[in-house]
Amino acid sequence: MAPSLSAGLLVDVLATVLPRVAKIGLFIGLGVALADLLVSFGLLEKVTGLSRRLTGPANLPDEAGTAIVTTAASTTAGYGMLAEYRDEGRMDDRATLVAVTINTFFGFVQHVPTFYAPVLVPILGLRVGLAYVAARALVALVITLTGVAAGALLLDAPTGPPATAGADPTDAGETVEPDGGDPVATTEPPESTRARLLGAARTGAEKVRDVLPRLALVYALVVLATRFYDPANLTSLAGPLSTATGLPGAAVPVIAVFALDTTNGALVLAPLVRDGTFGARAAVATMLIGGIVSFAVSTFKRSIPFQYGIWGAEFGSKVVVVNTALKLVWIALAVTVVLYAPLPIP
């Protein structure tokens, strides 16, 4: 029986939404404030040097490099920086989509020391665990390189830093000559460190204030929808996918569990690897297929509200479509390679 819109249901939705939105808002604010500080302290050049090998061939401005590097520490902060650069007009929609795509590998990297190495590899064993992590790393890397190629083909090379709207040419450190006197510099004294920090905090707070209401609304609608329809029903895709790839019948429950929770899926799969039901290839392919099925669940529950909250519905939809399409295509190709290519694993 479907739940009704009772006070208890609304309390449940708020209890689910508010902590998640608060956490995302915090990281968005930190990311935007960091971007502002990098510019105000003149550190942009030093940070972007780390990522220019990707942003240069992709014809992205240097600012995109700061977001890409930041993504390796926090995906939310990296996205917040990109959203700020787009709002300021430093990047158009096409360049932002390219930058989001390039972010993929760096988003993967942050999970290696926090999840893959300490949790997944010990559960699956060294051989299967490392094979799966390597497969996911290659998928993420290829998606990033796809973004670089797309930027090289679709974007024009940056022509230089954008001019500030409404700025007067004489404000850029030039001099004016008053009547009967020597030239006087119009350059203002540099801001103090305290002023820069306060300015960055103000910029971050303004961005959070703009994003938070939309983010909370979309998350609340999604959580409310999941109380009436369980996205876990989408795991019925596991059977057809398993049959189409010729995996053992035991792959169906593994895929279903893996699609809902990666750790539990690995716990279900591990004993089946040890008893010989799955070889390394079949185990890796099963987990990759579980990843494909999980996108149907995670896109609805997490990706759509997150992207819509940051970008709005129109551009957020484009980001969701690009991200999901690239992951599905390259993971499907990875499954084919794992199952049928001559690899040095059984």
C-alpha cells in the first residue's frame, strides 16, 4: 500500500533531505570560496599548472584546472567551482560540459584511498579486487580523455582572461595626467589578507544561498517520490544483462545487490569467487554490470537532485545525460573487453 502524505512522512523526508543538503551546501560554499581565494591571492597560475596538460589540449580556460584539481579532494567542491565560473561567464555551457567530463577520473581518484583500497580490495581479494579497481580506473580515464578530445574538437582556444563587465580601460593600472601636474597612478592599494578572506567567504555564502533552496526542493521531491516507488525495482534489469553476457546464473542476485550497495555486493560475490563459481573475469564483469544497473538507481536518487540543484533543470539535465551516457557506453565496452579480449586473467 502506497504511503499517504502524512505528517510522519514529511518528517521522514525532511530528516533524509536536510543533512544531505547541508553537507552538499557546505562543500559548494568551500569550493566557491577556494576559487575566489586562488584568484585574489594570485595562486591560480600555480594550481592550474598541475592540470594544464588536460585543460590546454581541451581548449579550456585555466580556471577549469582549479576545479579539476579540487575534484580529486571533493567532487562537490569541484562542481561548485565550475558552477561559479559558469555563472561569472568565464566558461560557456559547452566548455562546462567538457570540464565536467574531464573531472571524471579525478572524481574516481578520491575514492581509491577511502573506499577501494581499504574496503573493496580486502573483501574481494588482491587479484579480483585489483582487477576491478583497474577496470574502473581505466573507464574513468577513458571518459576523461573523451572530454579532452571533445574540447579539442568542439571548443576554440581561450583568447585570454575575460574583461570585467563595465570596467573602464583607464582602471587597469594606467595613469592619467591631471592639469598642471605629474602623472598619477590610478592603481588602488592591494586588499589585506583579512579582506580577501572575508570576500571569499561572502562569495561562497552567496553561492550557497542561491543554490540551497533549489537543491532542497529537488531532493525533497525525489525522496518523496521514492517513498511511493522504490527505484530498487529497476534491478530487474540484472537478469537480462546477465543472460546476454553468458555469466553464471549466480550473477543475477550479485548484480542486484551490487547495484544497490557496492560493499554488500562485494560481500555476496567474494565467497562465490573463493569456491570457484566465478573466475576473475566473470567476477569483474559481474561487478561492472552491477555498476550499469546502479546508474538507473543512483541517477534518480542522487545525480538528478544534485545536478539540478547546482545548475538548474535545463543545464543540469544536459550534465546528467552526458555523464550517464558516457559511463554506460564505456562500462559496456569494458565488460566486452573483460569477457572476450585475450587478457592475462582467467
